[in-house]
Amino acid sequence: MKKNLKTKYDNNIGITEKLLSRNKTVPKDYHCDCYLDNYLGEIYNTVENRYYSQRARNNYYDKKAGTHLAPGHFLGYRWAIQNFTEEGDWVLDPTVGTGTAIVEAINHGRNGAGIELEFPEITKANIDHQFKRSHDLPTGDYFFTQGNAKHIEEILKGNGFEENSIQLVLNGTPYPTLGSTSSDAPERKNFNKDGSIGKNNTFDYNIEDNFGKKKGEEYWDLIREMYMGCIPFMKVGGKMVILIKDMIRNKEPYLLHKMIIDEILNSTDELKYYGTYLHKHIPPTLFMSTYSKRFPEVKIPIYQTGIVLEKI
């Protein structure tokens, strides 16, 4: 796809374009010093010396699929698929959301598997949209079902997946409820004050066991069940990649990515830390643009963090 060199960011990324990275040192404006022992680099267009942009999603995802305020940033997904899998490998996302992991997998000749509880219509629309192009059609197979990630072992076995068959587990961990309000973006955008669904009626966010509605130990129980359930299906040497953009709480970064990885590694001896990669959240959100002006002393999270674990 021809590049638009007049834009500040790279908004015209080809469907199967190889993402570049720079892996010198951790950016000075990164907000955390944890899990950086093996720094794998920052996703960045080094040829054109500009950041890749999430807006490039609009070029090949279904614009009419439905509203989801926080679709997966495809850059982190694609980079993991390009670097940790080969053609024909299976990629699994247990909470696949808008279908990002499956879309990026099948467009790269990998096979994508995904489970989604609240947004199945949006997921399926984005997958189906890939097969409507007149060029660069997907070459990978996929499996998708609406379901609850806490039952992942039952779902995968019931649909013919064998143990030790998946090369990459790739997941943007759902956010928990902090305080009295869900941290998950869809609820905050699409629900009325009385709790009824707003203009978007493509999903039911109040489904039981929705991760974004859980808090405290109830949330962490679901997290453990989901990730521990994935491990038997991973190949030895296969990777688990957790993608997180941390939040701000009480004028400090809320290090959810560290909490998630600590929880996983404390729950199993079958995974080990492999490395970390980053990509800047482009375009910046309104919060990112305004908060730092109000509180310049706070180092806010402006990067998506990708933590890579390996099955041993």
C-alpha cells in the first residue's frame, strides 16, 4: 500500500506489511522499570522515522461492525504474530474482543482461534470483512465462538483442539472494576445512568462473568482460570503475550501489566518470562494529551506494553 508521507503518523499500513522496530534502549518516557530484563524493542517505522498509527485499522476492519471504544491496537498483535509464529501455526485469544488476533492471524497465513462473551457480532463482522476484499484475501483458517473464557479448556477440547497444538496465546487482558466504576471502556461509553444500554445494542455487557464487571479476588480468579486453562494447549517453546496499556489511579500509573504477569508466574511453573516490547499509543487519547498538562510531574502510561512468556 502506498504511503502517505504528508501525515505525522503512518496511517496507511499494508494488510500484511512487516512491522519494523527499534530496540536500542527503553524509551525515557516509559512509565515503569519492571519486566525489562530482555527488552525486545519498540514498534516503530524506522524507514520513515515516524510512529505507526492505530488509524490504519480503518483500512481493513469493518467500519460498520459496531461500537467498541477500545478495539485491540493491531500493532502489538501483528508484531507478535510476525515474530513468534510461522505460517500454519495457531494463534489463540481467549477474549478476542473485536477479533483483532484472528484477523491479524488469518491475514498472515496463520490460523486464528478466539472466544468472546460480550461482542460476538462485532468480532464476526470484522472476520467476515476480511473475505470481502478483491485482493490480499486471508490464507489462514479460523475458529470463533461466543463463550466464557473461564471455560476455555472445555470449549477448546469440545471443538477439536488438542493439547500442545497452539503456538501463540495473544491477549489484551480485560480491565477490572476499580472502586465502584468499571475500568472497561465499553461500559463507560455505551450505558445510560440507569444502567440501560445506550445507542449501541450490539452487545450485552451485563452478561454474568464479564471480566470488566468484576473486582478484587473475583476478577483475579477469572484471570487465573483463563490463563491457566490456556497452558495445556500451548506447544513447548510457544509464547503467551499479554498486551496492556496501564491506567492512572490516584495520580500514579496503575501497573496492571505487572500485576497480571506476577499473577500468572506465581500460579504456574510451566511459563517463564521471555521479554518485553512496546509501542506508543498512537494517536494519543484526549486524556493523554490533557492530563500531562495538568499534572506534568506524573509519568502517565503512553505505551502499550507487550509482555512475552514462554512455555517450558
